[in-house]
Amino acid sequence: MLKETDFKNYSFIQKEEIEELNGYGYVLEHKKTGARVLLVENDDTNKVFSIAFRTPPADDTGVAHILEHSVLCGSDKFPSKDPFIELAKGSLNTFLNAMTYPDKTVYPIASCNDQDYHNLMHVYLDAVFHPNIYKRDEILKQEGWHYEIADRDDELKFNGVVYNEMKGVFSSPDDVLARKIQEALLKDTPYAYESGGDPDAIPELTREKFLDFHSKYYHPSNSYIYLYGNVDFAKELEFIDEEYLSHYEKKVVDSEVALQKPFLTPETLKETYSVSEEEEEGVYLSYNVAAGDSCDNERGLAMQILDYVLFTMPGAPVRKKLIDAGLGKDVDSYYDGGIQQPLFSIIVKNAGKGKEDLFVQTVEEALKEQVEKGLNKKAIYSAINNYEFKYREADFGRFPKGLIYGLNFLNSWLYDDAKALELADSLTPLAALKEKVDTGYFEQLIKESFLDNTHKAYVYLYPEEGKNERLEEELKAQLAKMKNKLNNKQLNYLIEDTKKLKEFQETPSTQEELEKIPTLGLSDISREVRPFKNKEMVIGDTTAVVHEYHTNGIVYSDFCFDMSELPEELIPYATLLTEIYRYVDTEHFSYNDLATEINLKIGGLSFQTGMNVLVWKKDGYRPYFSIQMKCMEEQVADGMTLLKEVLLNSKVDDKKRLKEIISELRTKMDTRIPASGHVYAANRALSYVDPMMKYKDTAEGIGFYEFIKKLDKNFDSNAELLVKQLVRAQMCIFRKENLTLSLTGEFNFKSLLEGEMLQFNRMLYEMPCVKAVPTFNMEKKNEGFKTASKVQYVASGGCFEKEGQEYTGALKVLKTIFSYDYLWVNVRVTGGAYGCMCSFSRNGYGFFTSYRDPNLSATLDVYKKAAEYVRNFEAGQRDMTKYIIGTISGIDQPLEPAALGDRSFHAYQSGVTVEMIQKERNQVLDATEETIRSLAGYIETMMDAGTVCAIGNDRKLEEEKELFKQVRSLTQ
């Protein structure tokens, strides 16, 4: 435990035991500068550091966002052009990123290695306090925006990484709506502006304003420094003081965010978003309120519980009222507690025109009804129980716990120094809320927050056919007009400036600059792989695979049903079942009551489809239907009862409910696919040549989306067939012979589950069903899918295996090299795309894909030249060491117990052994320049497949339609 005397040059302000974090929190202040410091001391080896600044925007130029990108482009002590990428490819980081929020910018890192943690912290501190932005104006041009014209006859254009990123953001109606909601409710505050940058306003950012923003806000007196985990705090705090903070004087930084004065009457704001073709529906209706104070932990949790009970849980009453009223096809809601004045939004999507008044009336009538008759108390208790389970489990997936806790602290700390630890404890306020369920507290909260609250705004978003094309044409004309007004000297200046920027981007950092970035050595890396824990046992007639990990009393179960012999025509119906279960009534429960029972009695019950590569078989794969349950040991019997109720008694013949589910799913996928276009395009491109990816596309990709669109459009005429096929799918999947059970925890599972499993097995389907292994008709379609997006997602891939070219761990190193060098430089830095990535699978297939990309054919040209790059690859020993360390960093990411069990189980299912993983790790650690160059043939073979799939701007795809065999609308 730390003592006050450990904090030299820092004033001790507060100490508090934090049970939820298994440690102690300390609040300090740097004596000389007033820099705020928060420490969390515990035994977590996944250590986190972050430094944040309050950065309220004063316009829509996105200066805070552009600065977030730019400070990581070199600094005084680490002058290479991209230290961020050097760290990404050469450190053992478990998290490395930076984030711009509406009122703050945060720079977090995490690592389990002490020296690596210190190195990452050092580079980040130098980046934020001493960036190269004052020395190189190319950084703003590259990361923010610049005029681009390479030749006198070329069009004058805008380009830049953030500029293109935000064009992608502003292509999403969900993102446009969220922006307009903040603008409407908080119109007199910095929240009215887009901190990420509006593409129309980004070119208004000048270098002077850019540098002034950094000079004003990136000062220790405006900083929030956070260290978490098993850290040598005294050593690191002394370093931070001596190297950085002590070199500054305290200054007053005017960064406080003023509160919006409450409205006396509701306000209305209307906006449009772009669609490719005219839509009768497609209107977004939103009812939004200012909802309290971000520092009020109990109220914030209560609002989240209301969100779940009223809108989110299956059968939520207000959501149901809105759907039943025929207002739209889907309802969304969210509570935003990450800003000073939290907001609550109720949204109906794909509404018809002219329903605005009915929408407001229905929302308020539904809320009033809940207040007058009283909320379902059991549902509230179940919601609180669900939150308690999640907080105790503390499983944040791939994100370090300390990162999530640190970001949460900022939600109060940023606005009140005295409340730095206000949000550290969630379990105590949840317990207090339990005591208030029967007091009318939640009903009163609805009245205060919604019905009696005049600080609200109705924001409506309407589809406008061709809006993006119109705006692009206007911009094109504006820039053409500007170009025509330029004299020869001015035009030559822009051409020369474009050339200089390209030279800057294409000129690598010197070896001397690169060597200033601290790195680890291969001696810091263990050669031993993380073992699998798979113990086979038989429960009833079922094979169970047990993974013994410490889980704090939680049992993680995965009922995995083999779908290898599911007929091809039933594949999308299997996926549809994952959307139906828990959202239709069962024999004994309405789907609303079922959700309540699940939350009260267990920690969770979820359904998904997926597949495992079979390593012993060429093009082998095993699709599966997975039912995942988590609960405490004493809850297993209740969990099994609920599982049987859902799986065997769900009313999949409820056509009215099925129609609603499919309509909602269609609406969700309409926005989900364009937002994650890089994933869907890559899957689709591989589906032309890889049977496994053809299956995946049919089950969850664009193929599945087309299946849902057709069902939604012709539901009434296909309803009987739908029910018939759902029943067939159930009978083919949920059979005793298909089941393998995965169990993660530390219990006597045999005695725990034996009786329950015997009973469960007896209830599975036994009657004959038609089985058939899918035999897909593979066809290289090379499709372009048109959307209203302003950017593209461009993918290409194929099979890289042939005789003498078997999968090797060295491909993992090549992926690191591509991701952080070749693709990064050519697709992101030079091309202006926000992201670019690649993957090579054990089944012998790989792909390249881009994210929020202004280009199309230019990006495909980069992919085509990748083999040549590999053939001529050169790297010194230091660079190879970094590539290897960066690769191992991705392999050795810390995993929570549930994920460790999942990893072991999927290895078991795929036939992957520890020996195979060890061989691949050795191939990674032993990789050399020659090894990488030997992979050129792999990439050449992969690209010989000639597959192309792109999702993006309809005009761009039409202009370059010769790249495709077919160009068509994605959503129509």
C-alpha cells in the first residue's frame, strides 16, 4: 500500500479503498503545475497509463481530432514520422490508441511488461507535450486536410486522413442523428460543435488555429494523468515530474465546459441524410432530453436501468408501444453519460413521413402509462441483477480493465476535481437502487427526466435522394472555380505543395530517428506458448470438454451443435434463429417475462452461429450453432431450465412477431453493413473462391442480408415457408449427436451437470431429418455494392496455398509488416484512407481490405503490387525484431477466463494442438528477411484469384465499373 511520503513533488489529496477494483485509489496534484493525477494500485499485471486533456471545440473544423492524430507523428525526443506505428509494430502493448471525445482527448496505453509500459508512456508524454507539429506543416496537411493537385490538368481536390474518416462518419444516418441531437440539446455549449470535424468545415482549419489549440490546451495544468495496476508508482511519478511536468509553470487554462441553460419549451431540429434512391420511409424520429449530472453516479445507473427496462430488454413496454403504433420498423435508445450534461434519446427508425406529432404523443403516453400503473418491479430487479453480474464479472473483452475504469473516472473527474473517484464504485449505488424499487423512485425519475422536463428536443432526420452526390458536385464546382481563379504562380505553388507532401510521405524516417524509439529485445519474449486446457469427459451421452480456469465462482457453458450436415437452403434460417430466440414467447413465458427470468436467475444466455477451420482437411470447416450460458455454480439448475424453455418451447410460428423481428433486423443491417463495409467486403470477396467464406457470407454476410431483405419485402407470401424452414432447421441442428459441451470454471462439473444434462439430452430431437453437406456453386462475381456513403471499402483476396506453400507462422509477421508499413504508407498515409488491413488464415486464404477509403482502383493497384514489395523486402535486424515483437504482442494479448476457455475449446474443435501453435510461434520468433521474401509467392498466388468486392459511393463505383462484373445497390 502506498504512503503519502511516496509522492514526491505531488500533493496528496485523497485515498480510498475500491473493492470493485480490488485495490486503492489515490488522488494527487502536481505541486508546480497543478496537473491532476489518479492512481489505482492493485495486482493487475495489465498496467494502464493515460493522459487526457479537456479540449472543448469552438467550431466544426475538428481541430481536437486532427491534433489527436498529429501529435503522434513525431516529437522532440522521438522525431521519426510515425512513432505510433513504430510502437504498434514493435512493442508488447495490450492497448495503444488515442481517442477524441466531445470535450476531451485521451491518450491511453497498456502493457504487461514493466519496461514496455515505461517506454510507451515516455513516447506518449513526449508526443503530447513536444510534438513535431511546430516544425513540420506536412503533418497537418497529411492528418487533417490539404489541397491536392499533381498536374495542371488535374482536378483540384481535398484530401487528408481525418477529412476522409469524417466523410465516412457523416455517411451514416445514425452518426448524423447523434451529432444533431447534441447540437439541439446543448446548442449554447461546445457540445454543439463536432469535435471530430465536419468534412464541410475541416478545410477551414488554419495552421495558426491548429497550433494555438495545442498551445492552449496541451499543458500540464489542463491534464489528467492516470496510472493503474501493479505499477512502480513512485518511480514513474518521479520520471513524469523530472522529464516533463517540472519544466512547466502553472497556468490558468480556460477549458471548463459551460452548462446549457435549461429550455423553457422543447425545441425542434430537422436535417436530411443521403440515400441512393428515393424512400417513402426511412425517416428517423427522436425524442431527446437532458438527463441530469454526469457526477451523480446513482442517478446515472438508474437512467441506464430505465433504458433497459423501458426500451432495450425483449418486450420492453415503451419500445413495444412504438412498434405496435406502426411508427417505424425499429426502436433504439441510449443514455449518454460521458459528457457533462448526460442525454437520453428515444429513436424510431425507418418511419414514414408525417408521423412526427404521433411519435411525440405515443412516447409521452407510453411513459405516462408506466408512471401511472407502476413499472414492472420484477423487471427492475432483474435489470439491477444483470448490471451487478456484469460489474462483478468485469469482463471487457479485448480491452484492459484498467482502461475502462480510467475512461469511466473521467466522466466525473473531468468536471469536478473533488469527484475523481465518484464513479469508482457501482455496486453500492446499485444496492441503494434495489432499496428504492418499491418506493416509486423510478416512476418519479421518469416524470422528472421525460414528462415534466422542458429541456428536450425533437430531432428529425429525413432521407434525401442523392444528397451526397449533390454536395460532391457543389464542392467539385467550387474547387474548379477556385482553380480557374488561380494565376500561374498560385497554381504552381499548389502543384509543388502536393509534390512536397508526397515526398514527405514517401521518404522514410532515418535510421537514427527510428533508433531513438525504445524497443524490447527478443530475450524479453517467452518462446513457450500459452497452453490449452482441454479435458474430455462424458456427461450423459454427450462429450464435454472442460477448461479449468479461475472464474470467481462463475460457470461458463457453451452448448455447441455441429451444423456440418445442415442443408444449404437452411443455413440463413439457422442464423435467423439466433435473432428469434429470447425475442418470441415460449410455452410458459412471454418474451418480456422470459428476459426478466434470465436476468434474475443467471448472468446471461446468448445464441450465435460460427465456424471452425478443420486443420486436418483441405478446405475443411465445421459450422456450428452455439448457445452460451453464464451463471454462478448454484444457478446451474435454473439456467438449464431456462435454456430448455428457450430452445425447445419457443413459438417460432408466431408470424406477427416474426414479421416484427425481421423488419427490425433489416433496419439494423441497413446501417450495420455500410458502417463495417471493410469486413463485409472482405468476406464477400473470399466467398467467390473459398467454400468456408461462402458459407459465412450466406450465414452472416451480404448473402444473409439479401435473404433478410427478401423476407422483409415479401413476408406475407413467404410466412408459411418461413415457419416450416425454421422448424426444419431446429430439427436438423438440435440433436444429441450434434452436441459437444464446453465448460469453463473450477468445479466438479460431472456432479454439477450430470442430472441436468441427462434430462436435456432426452429432450433433443430424435425424429429423422434430411441431412446434406452443402456443396456451393463457387463463382467469381466481383461485385460493387453502391451506397450513399462518401467513401469506399475495398477488398481483394484468394487462396495462397499450393504445393510448397503451406501455412506458416511467418505469415503472422508478414501481416504486421503489411499492416504497419506497406498498406499503412500506401493506402492510409499516401492514399488518405482511414484504415487498411490484411489477414491470412490457417485454411490457406487471405485478403486485403480498406476502411473509409477515398479511392478504389488506386487501392486495388496497391494490393496488386504487394507481392513485388515482399519479393524486394529489406529490413535490418532491429526492424525485424520489432516486427516479431509486434506480432507476438497480438498473439499474447491477456485473456479473461471465459475467453481462455473459448480459445481452448475452438482449438479442440479445429484440431489445433499445442505442438502446432508452438511450431507457429517458433516460425514467428525465427523469421528473417529471407523468410519474409520467400512469402512473395504466397501473395502472388493469392492475388492471382483476381477477386474484387467494394462497398461505397454509388458515383465512384459507376465511374470505375470496369473493375467489376456487376455493380448494384446494396440496400435496394
